[in-house]
Amino acid sequence: MGNDYAVNANYQTWLWEKLGEKCVKNLKKHAFDAHAMPNVDEARKFILDMISGYDTFGFGGSDTTRALGLVDALKGKGKTVYDHWVEGLSGEENLAIRKNQMLADCFLCSANAVSASGEIVNVDGMGNRTNGMTFGPKKVVIVAGMNKVRPDLESALNRVREVAGPMRAKSLNMETPCAETGVCNDCNSPQRICRVTVILHRKPVLTDISVVLINQAMGM
């Protein structure tokens, strides 16, 4: 059993490597600065080296960027970090941080899905993440595990409805149909989190965006 699992994991790594190569190639065609990293450690080092020249950083709601330890690493270097996931914030403090994220030198976030054809899909409830990744910061870094890569745009959008949306709503203890059933119902729930959909078909004209794909399962 153990050996069989290891063999299957090796094949999964190989498949994701090949899919990642295709995805990076097409993202570059769409003017994104795209990179594939084999693991978390190399991705962390690569990203920290790439953004070392900036002073202020905004973080969208992302398990992936935090799993990389980027928030703590940047704070340890004396950088200013705008992170609305800090516990104990008042509503006004939380809102102010979200606004500052969009004006930071560098904005870091993940994606709900990335298509191997070269598009990036994000769905927000408030819109601070989708705003920050399209216009404002000098530099944007989008980090995603290969579990989020789908063959084309349609399947990437389906991933949001079938995987990312229900899982995020459940993790936030939202009172939405998908948090109960695991199935998207295109609801009108007051706590609906899928309110703003942004598809980056090409790199926005005035925004420098790097995409870093990690050959591991990361985030929801």
C-alpha cells in the first residue's frame, strides 16, 4: 500500500509538472511573468528574492501565501505588511487595512483557479483582492498550487463553483446553501461570498504581475 501510494504520488507530481509547463508557457504568451516551482521551499525563496526591493506589502485573503510564511518573513525584515487576517481588529481597522492593500508597493494573493490556457480566475465577496491584483500596486504576485490549475477557462470557472466557493464558505462558517450541501446554487444569501468575478485574460496594461505555480496542493 505504502509503495503504491508513493508511485502514484510520483505520477501526480509528473502530471502536474507537465501541466504547469503548459500553463506557464500560455501565461507568458498573455504577458504575465510566470514561473513553476517544484515545492514550497523553493517558491518561498524565489518570491522573497523577487520582492526584496519593495517596502510595503498587502495580502489578500489567502491560505496559500500564509502557508509559505511570507507574512512573517516580511515582518521579520522590517517591512510594512497590511494583513486583515490579524486577530482582534475592529471593523474600521479591518477596512483601513484592506484599502491600504490596494496602495501597497506589492500585493500578494492566490487564485481560485488558473487555466492551462493562460487565464486567472478570482471570485471575491468584497472586491479588495480583485481590485488589488488588477490596478494600484507596483507589483502583484499571484501564487497557486497546481491543484488549482484546470485545462481551460470553462473548467477553471467550474472549479470556483464546485470546489473553491463551497469550501471557502464552509471554512468561514457562512450560512449559505453551498456551505450546507457542498453544491453551488447561485444563491441570494445575505452571506454569499461569490459576488465579484474577475478573469485576467491578459496582463493589465499598467500592472506588473508575476504568477508562481507550486507543484503541490496548496489552498482551497
